[in-house]
Amino acid sequence: MVGPRYTPLVETLPASVPFVGPEAQERARGREFVARLGANENVFGPSPRAIAAMQNAARDAWMYGDPENHDLRAALARHHGVGPENVIVGEGIDGLLGYLARMLLEAEDKVVTSAGAYPTFNYHVAGFGGEIFAIPYQDDAEDPDALLRKAAQVGAKMIYLANPDNPMGSWHQADVIQSMAARVPDSCLLVLDEAYMELAPQGTAPPMDVSNNNVIRMRTFSKAYGMAGARVGYGIGAPDLITSFNKIRNHFGMCRISQAGALAALQDQEYLTEVVSKVATARDRIARISTDNGLIALPSATNFVAIDCGYDGDFARSVLVGLVDRGIFVRAPFVAPQDRCIRISAGTDADLDAFEGALPGVLSEARNKR
């Protein structure tokens, strides 16, 4: 049969996505989840000002969004103390990672990341034929020194590091990241994913330095700002790097509704402070539930908690399956030894009531199978 002539690369790739969404799992189960605690969404939602702005913008959805994202970029520049020429807006950090891969990678170009780190980065690298070198975590945290050494050894074009980290919730202090940024090899780009930075302790974020051509810092409205479904992410970097994005990005990729919502959310820092407090309270409760059940909650600088289930990955997966069977949507790290954990997103009181009620029975069943 005559059909499209796919590239050899596409022929080798799986027809899959980095994560199986909760909606797909609900369709397979034939019923909805009781508690949605697996995707690190902000269940406390967007600012009321952002909701109102999006509702108002909906009547103008017949128009394309501003392809320059002018107002949002200007506001983000003021917020971070940089110039608009240092800011790129895109369809979430995931979209920006895809643009980076398109900009920088050809077949067999090398990139370095951590084994078990955010898989969407790997998804985009594979989609452009890059070769991934994965470095083990050290004490449940990404290892900046080891990432740098491997990048220098293989001549990597990109290094990916998330601070705070997903899936473990661990974090490095600002001085560690500043030292890493200063040592990035020539002709290599440090992709610093700061999706959870608004939720991290003071001293985690280094000062903004847009003079370093070898670093891009990425932020999002999906986590602390509660707008995961609106798909708004942004990068901060040197002007030349930002200009390169403009050469290949989807200029009409951002809809007017998302632009308006993000702008209003950014202007409501009081609501953001309230959300950060609610997330901290939820993290504390997840830790108490873990302790009450003989588990260990790892310290977290994010809106989720990694819970050490005490045994190996098979045991943790048994716990995860048991929770899903009881209508509690959760996820877990997928590389040993971090796969001994499950990962629980901050939820409402009702969400965590459901998790707390289900966990003892799930653990009992999992322990009986060992």
C-alpha cells in the first residue's frame, strides 16, 4: 500500500507518550479516580483573578494569541529583573524542551541527564536522534558534579537537571547550582528545569544571570500557579539563545486565554503565597500518614512527596497498583533504587482522607505477597 515515507528515525520510535495520563487509566478501569494524586497538578487551582481573566478572554478566542507574547514576556521580565529579550514563552516546559531539542540536536548528538529524571526530556531527545547518557542519583538527588564530568567526557550538547527534582522532591542550594553553571563545558547548554521553584525553600534559586550563554532556566505556570491545563511555560536566558527559539518555535502556539490567565496569575502573588502554604500543609500531612504506616517520607521542596516503601521496586509497584485499584491515582519513580518509592501529590483534605484510608489495607496486601 502506498503511504507516507517516514524517516528511518520515526520508524524506530515507539508510539507512546512519556506518561500514561489518568484519563487513559480511568477509561481502562471503567470508572473515575477518587483522588487524583499522581500528576503533580496543583489541586488548589489558579488565582481567582486568573480564572476571571481567562473567562473574559474566552469571548475573544476567535482571534489568534499575540505571537510575540508581548505583555506576558514584559511582565515576566519585570518579575525576574531581566529584559524581555531574555524571556521565551512556550507551551509548557515540555514544549520548550522540544524546541531545544530541535534547535540543538542532530542524529547521535550526546546529552546527559540523570537516570530516572523527568522522562519528557528524554522523549524529545530521542525524537531528534540524540544519544542519552544517564547518571545515577546520589542520595536520592541529582549529582551535578557527575553530570558535568560525563558531559565533558562525551562532548555533550546539553545537560538536563531539575532543581527541585522530579520525581524525588530533593533540591540543591543556590551555591551548588551557581557552581555547576560556571563549569558547564564550552558548546554545551545546561537546561535547568525550575518547575517547582516557587514551592522551594529560600536559598534554592540562584540570582538571575542572563550573561551566561551556556544556561537556560525554565519555569512554569503548571505547578504553584495551578494552570497545568493552560500549558504556559517560559525560559530565561541570554538574548542569542532566546532569538534562536524564535527561529523555530510555533509562533501561534500560545492561545489568548492562556496568555491572559498567566498574566493575571503572575500579578496575584498574594494568592501564590496562600497556595504555597496549603501545599506545605499537605506535604506535612502526607509525611504523617507515611510515618503512621511505618513508611518514610523524603524531604520535599515540591508539591509532592516521595515515600520510601521500605523494600524494593517490586514492593513499591505492588503498593502503587493497590492504591490505583482503590481509586487513588499515584505515580512512582521508575529506576532503581529510587523505584522503592511511590510519589504522592499534595491534595485536598478529601484527597488525603482517601489516601489515608486506603493505604493500610494496600500495605497489608503488599506485605503478605512478599
